Amino acid sequence: MTRLAVLSDVHANLPALEAILQDAAQFAVDQVIVAGDVINCGAYSVQVMERLMAENCAVMRGNHEFYLLDYGTPREPESRRGYALPRWLNEMIPAYWRNVIAALPDTLTLFYPDAPPVRVVHGRPGDHWHGLYPTTSDDEIRAALAGVQEKTVIAGHTHLPFERHVNGWHVLNAGSAGLPLEGNPAIATYILLHSRPDGWDAEFRRLSYDISPLFEEFERIQFVQAVGATARMYIEEFKTARLRIAPFHVWRHATYPDQPATLDMADEFLSLGEGIWDYIPPYYWVNR
């Protein structure tokens, strides 16, 4: 029987990755598969890349890899020009690792002899930027997977794990290894896949771990001082396991249109308390 550990959205959280690798080792997995967003948001982008490559993990890109790769190029959308986080990320990641990431695949297809093939994507097939949620309708899943021959499809991106069966597809979302958004911080999530002749059995693993080294590293590298309000929001996401960065920008554009984000704005937004829920999409109201 083939055993695989499938994870996604590590987001530069080395303590979470270490917890998963240690847990997966007890099952003697044949391969670790990573469905993108290895870097960014957290404090350990380089260290996470080093660890995954040392373990010979099969790694693909997600949208956060493109924040790195597109920065300062003609590919970078006008909407992202001037953002502090991609600039900081390029300063933190040496050219060697940028070149490694530049050559990663955008999707993976797994062919093992004792089970049907598996398609691994980050968001949706051919789209790193839009994901599949537990609340996504069957019709939308069917449209998103149109043309996909593999009957098991695994995604990430939304940071919300789920398992669905839609029109013959076995659809899995691995959640987030390093930045969960279900209201339970310091929980690292991944999937153990077990092969069988007609498909794959999925076991969702949720692990507690010590997240404090991540916050200590944020302080050491002066993340907030270097990046500003965006860094503050991502640290809040790690602390609360709740969506913060996107709601902050929705609130900011409504409250301070055409003004750049500042730490004072971040403090004002966080002072809303329960009012922050007004800016969070309902599909992230998990365990509210």
C-alpha cells in the first residue's frame, strides 16, 4: 500500500512543518506532497524551502510563490506594485532559492501502481488565485474540474480542509499546514492518503505544536517594522487562526479610500473586535 502525506499552505511556518514531518514519519510515508504556498506570511521562508528539499518532497507553486517571482517584472499586476511584502520577500530570499522556486511545477499528477492517478493543484486547475471551499456548490466544483481526467483531486489555497464526492470526483482540500483559518491557532493540518485499487482513503491529521518560536522570529527579524500594516495583519492571522489581511483591506478601502495602509489603520481595524466579522466572508465563519 502506498502512503502519502499531502499538505499545503505552509506559509513559512517552520515549527508547523516540523510537527507534520515528525508525525508523518511514524507512518513511513512514501512521499510528502506540498500543494503550494510554501513561502511568505511567516518568518521562515528559506528554512522551510531548505527543509522540504532536504526531505525530497514533491513541491509545487501557489499564488504566494508568484508574489516572489513576479515582483519587479512586467508580469507584476499594477494592483500589487508598491506592496511592501513582495519587496521584503525578495530581500529575504536569496537568488539561489528564487531560482529553485522559478522552476517548480504549477500542478502535480501522481501515478502510483496500486491506485488511480491523483491531480494536485493549488487553488483550482489552472488557477492559483481562486479556491474550493467546504461551501462551494456541486455545480461550481463540476465547472472547476471540467476536463480533469483524474478522479481524485487535491487542492489547498483556502486554508479550509474538506472532503467531498462530486460527480465521480473525490475532492479534497488539505487545509493549511502553517496558517489555519478555522479559529484554532497552533494546529497544523495535513492529509494522510492510503492507496487502494479503486481510489484513495484520506485521513485528516490535526496536530498541536509549539508556535511560540514563530512569534519570537517575527520579533527577531523585525517583521512589522520592515513591512508595516500587512505584517501586523498576518501576525494576527497566526495568533487567531482567523482571516485578517483581506478583511483589513476591505475595511481600509471603505474607510480610508485611496490612502496607503498604516500601522495606525491596523490598530483601528483590530479595535473593531467582533465588528471584524462584518468584513469576513461567511465561508470563513467556521467554528465561530
